[in-house]
Amino acid sequence: MSSSMESAPVSQHARPVQGRTVMLAAGVDLMFVVMFVLIGRRSHDEGLFSLGALNAIWPFVVGLAVGWMLARAWRNPLGVVLPGVVVWVSTVAVGMLLRVISGQGVQLSFVIVASIFTGLFLLGWRFVTYLIIRRASRAS
């Protein structure tokens, strides 16, 4: 099977994903989720390093973790479609649900902005990585 943006089926012949790749991908996802929240707080002149920031971050971090579990992202952490889309949708959906449950505000405009920015971040880095890997494999 040629390299594609979707995850390849797991088979006996598939190369196992190295632990450091999984940790790096999880770290990049976490970095972008935290960055999304901090950019939002900054744009609303709210404190970046406060209890309020942690209160704003945790629902999306939980959503990110749920997405990783649902998609089994550790199997192909660099996949754009799988697990990327599942991780992205879960981050937003679970994050918003937890914000509602915890009494934090959820306006439609916020859901739209969160969906756009987390999509750009969580899918964007995977797509760039895909292009780099594809180019490197063609060059060799």
C-alpha cells in the first residue's frame, strides 16, 4: 500500500510505531491545544498563567485524551484522517461538553472558532508531516 494520509491497516508486516514518535505526536497535540486556549485568553485580555487558564485548558485536554483513546492514535499518531480527524472532533466536542457541565460559557461563535483553530492546529501539523515524509520517501 502506498503512503496515504489515512492510516494504513495494521498487519503483521506493518512497522511498529516507535514510542518516541507516539510521545512526540501526543506532545505536539497537547502543545497546540494549550496554545489555542492561551491565544484565546490573550485575545480577550485574560491572564495566561492563572487558575482561570487551567480552568479553560482542562476540558480540551480531556477531549484530546478521549480522542487519542477512541482513535487508538498510538497506532498511527501521524495519520491525518485517522487518527487526526477523530482527535480533532473529540477535542472540540468533549471539550465543549465539559465546559457546559462545569458551568463555563459555550457560545456558537466560540464553538466555530474552536473548531477552526483546533482543526488547523491538530490536522495541520499532521498534514505538513505527511508531506515531508512523502517527499523524503520519493527522494530516496
